[in-house]
Amino acid sequence: MFQKSYILLIVGVGSIGFRHFQSLSRSNFNNEIHILDKAIALKKFKKKNIKIISKSIFLHKTIKTIPAQVDLAIISTNSDVRANITQNLLNKTKIKFIIFEKFLFQKKEDFIKILKNLKKKKVISWVNCQRRVIPCYIFLKKQFYKKKIEMIVSGSNWGLTGNSIHFLDLFFYLRGKNCQIKSIENNLENKIIKSKRKGFIDLFGKISITLIDGSKIVFANTNYKMKKLNIKIKGKNKMCKIFEKEKKIKVKIINKDRVYLRDFKNYFVSKISGKIVKQILLTKKTLLPSISESTKYHLILLKIFKSHIEKLKGYKIKRCSIT
């Protein structure tokens, strides 16, 4: 079935991009892997890369040399340049499928422009919110789908601005996407924090988003030295506490007066990305959210963060420097 050689492209081979490469390079189907990035990033990539037998890998410093046709592209650049790079790719190359990394873009206009052009070019695209494909959360969806829930994501230094999109996506995945927002409560701290990535920012504090059916998601990020993250989901007569470890996800389920403990295997990008790509190439489908669905969730958060930063700065900003 996989005798055909597929042409794959990874744009941006930093931390996440390299994990995608690791997974694709281990995949059990024929493929060419093309990598597009700056010269300095490609130099670092060469140092990390171990020789992989029977894999064709091509490095590109410029978009001019990438293939005229690509079966699937993974765009894992920073958010500040992703819109321009995507547009240049659509102009240069015929692409069937794209997987985007988060946070998609830094301004609303980029969402509108890229979605319009993807539709024009007939490119099917998704956003890499991978918890949807992890068995733990597929199991939990059966417990909570289309039911009123409260989800609390709390901890310290877990990257609220950049990572909250993963949990907002998970919230709508578990609850069901067809439910409108009733209110948003912003209790973010009046301080802009420098992100670990140069040129980007983060925020501490609390955000609550409530739907018209009473379902609610709460984000809480505190400034403690120890990095920590807890996930709690409450439903009628049922509560789950979720602890994501490196190799396992531990779930404590309290159903009325009974307590259940379950362990699920955790999957990282380097392990699961190849499987997702294979499924897309075979079926044109994946459990990942489409870019159109994910855009709705991105814009909710973008508006919250942008308004808060403008309030603190005292003037309008064109871009929200989150990644």
C-alpha cells in the first residue's frame, strides 16, 4: 500500500519541528523528507541528526528549492512568521495537506487571509492539538461528551499564552464544539512576562470562560519556580483528576462514592506524529481539529490576551507576541 514515495515537508526544524522529523523518519512507509529552515537551524539539525538508513532527507535554506508538489507539509515555525511563510508556500508549491503548529498567528487578519487562501488552493489543513488522538482523552470524551462540565487547568509556569489553546481545544473536544460562550472573566495579573523564547511574552493569572449551558473552563497560571500542571474535569456525579507524566497519564476518577485509578500511555510528538501523517495520507482524515475549527478557539484567546496587553501598555498593538 505504501510502495508510493510520499513527499513530506517540515518548515521549521527547531524543538517541535525536530520531534516531527524524528517520528516521520521512523515511519514504515516510503517518503522523502524535505526540511526548510535558516542556515543556522539546519546546522544545528545536522549535529542532532543520526544517520537514518533508507530515508531520503533534503535540506533547504530557501523556499525556491523545495519541490513543486508536496503531499503533506508540517509548519512548525514561530507564530510571528508563520502567516508569511504559509502564504509563500501556497504561492510556490502545490500542497495537498498541511498540519500547523500552535499558536497559529499573532493577529486576526492573518487568520482570515490564510483560511481564505487555503480554501482557494484546496489545501486540507489541521492544527496539531494532539491530545485528541491520545487514548486517555478519547476515553474521557465518552464520559463527558455533550454534558455540562467544568475543566480546571492550573499550575505554575506552564506557558498560559502559548499552551492554553491545547486545553481550550480539549475542552470543546470533550464537551462538544456546538456551544456558544456566555461570558469571559479576565483576572490576569497586571504584568507582562518575558517568555523563554526570545521576543515573545507570557502572562500569569486566571481566565474563566463559561458557555451558555453552564460548562466552564478555568486557566490558572502562577509564578512559582517549580513547573507544574494539573487538569481537573468535573461533571454530574463524576470528577477526574489528570496527571500527565512523561510516559504515562494517570487518571483518578471519582464517580459518586467510588474511586477508580487508570493509567494510560502518553504520546509525544516524536512518537505519534508519523502515525497521524500516515492516517492522513491514507484516508484524508485525522482526529486533529481542522484549521477552521481551531481558528475559532484561537481567536477567543487572542482577543483576551491582546486586550489585556493593550490595557497594560496603554495603546493598541498590531500583533500579540505569543507563540
